[in-house]
Amino acid sequence: MNRRPARARKRLLWATLTTGALITLLPAADRFAAVSAEHRLADHIADRQSTVVGTPQVSIDAFPFLLSAAEGSFSRVTVRADALTGQGRPVQASVELNDVSEQAGSYRAATADARFTAPFSSFGAGLGPDTSLSEDGHGRLRIQRQVLGLPLTVTAQLRLSGRTVSVVPVAASIAGRPVDPAGPRIHDAFAGQNRTLPKLPAGLEPMDISVAPAGVVLHAHGNDIRLIQAPPE
């Protein structure tokens, strides 16, 4: 009786099972390596950036991750973090880094786009305890406060000039009656309310400002961004 065909079939079966197991395990191993790298980078950012509160969320867009890591480059890295301004006001940051590569022991991104969202309670600090801010449904700022015991509602646009944010009233009403938003009463209420933006991290430059349901959003951009020293393996 010839046992060679049986042995050959057995070897083929084992080879097939081994290959199948590797194919199954490789994506899991790749994802495990990616998650580990994301956690290390998040911890490193938290250690180096004193304004960050807690540990940021880092997402590395690369598959297979191990190949990208071996090449030292990633198509996109997204970082989301809670932070505090120099005045201690809360800000939520979301930064998208494109074409990230490791160079001379540090990470660089070809471009970066960021959104810094200040909750209305943070942006409105200094306007008085009886002032409430919200989005008017059309991307403008709605400001409500009391003036001489009467409810004042102002709709305003936010404008960015360099690093200065100004609030420009475009509509107003007192106790439901329309008033001139350019009149002295409204002007005096908003005089001196311009905000000067602090220097943004990593060489980002402010580009635009908008109003969203979650708060006031500063849009920033940067080119050839040097991030942080590469974390140790």
C-alpha cells in the first residue's frame, strides 16, 4: 500500500490550515500594533502639551499599519483633545495631520487642518452673568442679555482679522421690538469685546471663524508642521 499520497495530502492540509491561520491573525496583529502606536502617541502628546486635559484620542489611518510603520510614513493622523487656554477656558481641539512622516527622530506633517471649538460658556466669558450665547440656526451668534430690565437679543457675525476676533451685530431687538444694530446703545454694549487669539500650537495659523451648535469654531491651517519627538518604542 502506497502511503505517499496520504502523507502528501496531510502535508497539504497542514499547510492550508497554517496559511489560513496566518491570514486570520495578520489583520488582528496589524490592528493591535496600530492601537498600541496610537496609545503611545496619545500619552506622549499628553506629556508634552501642558494645555491638554487628560489623554487625547489619536487615530492613525494606515493599512497595513506595519508596512506604513516600517516605511516611517502615514497618510493621515487625527488627534482630538480637550485643552485649556492661557486664561483657563476650555477648548476642544481636532487636528487632522496629512502625510505624516518620521524625520530625524521627530514627526512632521506636510499639512495640518485644525478646528478649535470654544463652548459658548467659554467664548462668552466676560459678557456678564446674565448673558447667554447660542447659534441662531444660520451660522451666526445669538446673544441674549438684560438691559435696564428688558430682554435684549442681538444677532451677530464673527469676523477674523489676523489674530483678532470681532463681534459685529447685524440685527437686534429689545423686548421683541427691532432696534438699529448699529445704534449707540448696541454699540456701547459690545465696545471693547474684541478677542485676541493666543499663538496656536505647532505653527498653525488661524484662517477663519464660524459659529456651530457646539460653540465658536476657529479654523486653522499649517504647512510643514513639526509635531513632537518620536516616542520611544
